[in-house]
Amino acid sequence: MPNLTSHDLDVSRLLFDLKRCGKLVSKFTGWLDPDAIAACVTHGLIEQFGCAFTRIWLVESDRRTLRLVSSSGLYTRLDGDFARVPMGSFKVGKIAQHCIPFLSNCLPDEDWVKDREWAIANNIQGFAGLPLMADDQAIGVLAVFSHRPMAPEFLEVLQILSLSVAVALTSAVNHQACLHTPDTAHLSEQMSALLGGQRLSLLGTEQPLALSVTQLLLQMANRLVKLSCHCRLVYDTNTVVLEAMLAADPAQPLRETTLTESFQDILVAGQELGGELHIQIGIDVAQVRLRLPHQVDQQLNQRLEQPDSPLSDREQEVMQLLAQGCRDRDIAEQLYISERTVKFHAKNMLEKLGVRTRIQAIFEATQKGWLS
């Protein structure tokens, strides 16, 4: 999928589409039912953007197949030929396997299309398939079909939407996994299912945990699946600890810097929840230890839900003017600074928000209430 910049796009059209995208995202924010989230997204794309039909598949827990969970528009049945797609098969399976988005604005001419006559008869011109990513792997695929070639503004919106959808679906899938296990051992059983075999030991009596704490522990366990390790889940009076003992591999020696980089996002998230992550390296083994409180402070919960803007006052001013469709020259004139300084502030904004483009930065700031 093309890497677009604001200079390639109709800014007015893009901002209009971003607002529609934001309204769609706000509908499913906080939902904990994966199928309901998927249905909201596919229905919303039909209603808001006039797509021919849209579908979402979720990757099954064995990571061998994808299950169709929502289909809107021309086709609404979930039990057709593509109800189950093997990982790596057809275009959808390849998108999930390789985690690479795919775009075509002339679908009938694509050699991978199973039935070109169907595409011609139904006047299907555009196709966009996007992997829904979590922890560097696809948890699903969003597919959008259109009667007309897809405009670059819409493609940019789709990429942004896919990020929000992936986050919402990941939280919902983890929540559903907890609900479908016994209350007395839901976390340890879920971790055991992730890690497999005898790789997890439980010490202490399991206690109710805040949802954000449970999700981070499951994220940690999912990260450890790829490593040769044995884990312990330890419940203390007010804290829960996940310890992992990693065996050294002669071909890939354990290095503290490598492990720290691998678990950097876990470290940051743990600190936000009032916990800590420690890594110790020995001769033949390394230990990774994540300690978290059972419950998260109410004021912290509010901060997590509505975090303060990381942008400086000047960066905030630049963001406001970018959101109004102003170019660098216009912003420089209004703020009495040079264009080079505008570019400097814009670059800092992207880094602080962890996004690639200015459009994504505007959307991120709008969603979190940092733009009036």
C-alpha cells in the first residue's frame, strides 16, 4: 500500500473522511465482544463510505485458519466459501501470513482473483486487504471491495482505521478468553494454553485482577511463547508476578540489550500500571520478571483512558493549524516562525505520537481529545 504524504492528498476530503472514521471508531471503543466490533466496522464502512462489501476475518487460536466473523454489503452470509480460510491460502490468508497490506484498483485484471467474471458482473473495481496487527503478528484481516477505484484519501483512512480496529479486537479477544475460563483459575489456564505443556507453574491463590493488568500479563505470556523458557505465575498479597527463566541458546547468546529491546513496550506499559519489569542475565540463563499490582488506582485508570498530550504548546499550535489544512508556509506566517522550524516541530510530533504521517498524527490527537 502506498506511503502517502499530505502533499499527495486532498486535505479537505481527507479531514472529512477522518471525521467519519473517528465517529465509527467511537462507536466500538470500549466494546468487549470481537464479533460485535467486527460487525460495527464492516457495517460502518458500508454506511459511511459506500463500499460494495466489507469483511473481517479473525485468526483462530491455532493460527492455522482464519474465521469470517462479519460481512456487510453485497454479501452478509458467514457460512460461504470463505467462511474458513487456511493461513497462507488465497489472498486473505497470504495477507495474514505475511502481514503485508494489498491494494488493487483494477480487480478484474488480477490473476489471483478466483472468479473474474464475478468481479466484472458486479462492477467490483477496488480491493484493499489490511492485516490487523498485534505484537508483530496478524490477529485478523480487514477486506474492503468497492465499485470505483479507491481514492488515496480513503486508503489513508483505512490504514488508520485498521490500527484502531486491531487494538479493540485484541482487548476484546483477551477479555473473551478470560470469560470462557473458570473464575478460580482463568488467568493461569489462559497462560498455560498460550505457553503449552508444562511451561507454567502457579504459586499462591489466584486473585481478581484489573482488566488492564490481566491483558498485560497475557501479552507478556504471548511474547514468551517464541522463547525457550519456563514460567511462574506468583500471587502475593497485593501483587502478581510473572517470572520467566530463559535458557541460553549457543547460536544466539542472551544479551541484556536485546532482551530489553524485545520487552520495551511491556516495560513501559508495566510502569504505567504502577508495576516494574526486571531483566537479569546469567551465564546459562536469563530471568525476566514482571510485577504488577492486583488493581489499578482509579486516578491512574482515568489517566490511562485520557492521557495528557505529550506535545509542547508550540507543537500543539502546529497540530491545530495542520488539522485546519494549513501548509507549512501558512503555519510559518501565522506563528511568525520559519518553515524549517515548522518541519522540526512536525517531526517531533510524529516521534512523540509514534506515527508515520501527519495525517495519522492528527487522527491520533483528535481521538484522544488533544485537539479542540
